[in-house]
Amino acid sequence: MIGLFDSGVGGLTVAQKIFKALPDYKIIYFADTKRVPYGIKSNEEIRRFSLQITDFLVKKGAKIIVVACNTSSSVALDTLKKRLDIPIFGVIKPGVKAALKVTKGKIGVIGTETTIKNNVHKEIINRLNPNIKVYTKGCPLLEILVEENWMKRPETEIIMQYYFRLYPFPFDKRTNLKYNRERSRVNRSESRTCPRY
């Protein structure tokens, strides 16, 4: 049995890939929705949460653990590997390898503040290909928007445009996100109050 966990529902995309690749394996998924978002928690808290969840998954019969959370992968992966004697995988290194296959020399990384501060993406990229330029940006609201399934809402586009306007990645002119006042306006009749956390 493969045990996966994430701070919320985002890791279900990882579970879906595993289902397709390993259809004969049973999967147990744990979404820590009670304590989401992880991106604002301390490293100590994230390690404690990750240890608690992996212990739970192992008790349920998991023989392999997949940390399907970038924040937990950046903070707790090494601790989990030292603590448990079963295979444990994170999601950062596979993501980096996929990005390196299609990059033209520059990679932009967005994530929670904790994920970006831990600098794991940049370290792995530099180790695998030191010629790649890496640009990182913490986007603290992104985790909440994903959990609320707001990814296709106009409010989310406004927030992401704001993040990139403050710290634009060096894309070419055709792909650079620009702050467009006309597109950013949300019809009052369609707008809803953004949840407070």
C-alpha cells in the first residue's frame, strides 16, 4: 500500500498519477485540511505534522510514503527518511527534473513562503544543472486559493497578476504577465466576498 499526504487536496493530482502508473497498488490519502495552510507554519510544526501523519499511514499499512506536499517536502523529507525505514519520496525533485526537460535556460518557481525560503528547488536545480537561472517568488495566498478551488476565478487571476507585477519573472514579452486594469475588474454582480483566514 502507498500512503500519500498533503496539507490539503492539491496532492490528489499526485495520487491520480500514481493510480494510472501503478493500478495494482492500493492507495491511502491523507489531507490535513484541519491544519491547512502549511505555508504559514514554522518548520518545527511542519515536521511534527508530517511525522504524525506518516505514523498514521504506516499504522494503516502503508509500505511506501509519498509526501505530496511541496512545503512538507522542503522541510520534513530528510527527517522522515531518518525516522522511518521504508521508502519515502517527495515531489520537489521529480518536479525539478520535469522542468529541466523543457527549460530554455530559466526556471521560475512559485510556492508558499516556507517552500521558497527553504530554497530546496533552487538547490536541486543548481546541483543537476548549474547553468540554469532560477527565479523564485513566495505566493502566500496561492495555497488557500487552491484549497478553495478558486483557480479559475477572476479574483485568483488578479492576485497572481499582482504577485508577478511586484516581482516579474524574466519571461519574453509574449508570455510576460501584465497587470491589466480592464481584465482585473470584477463585475460587481458576479463578485463574491473573499473568505477570511
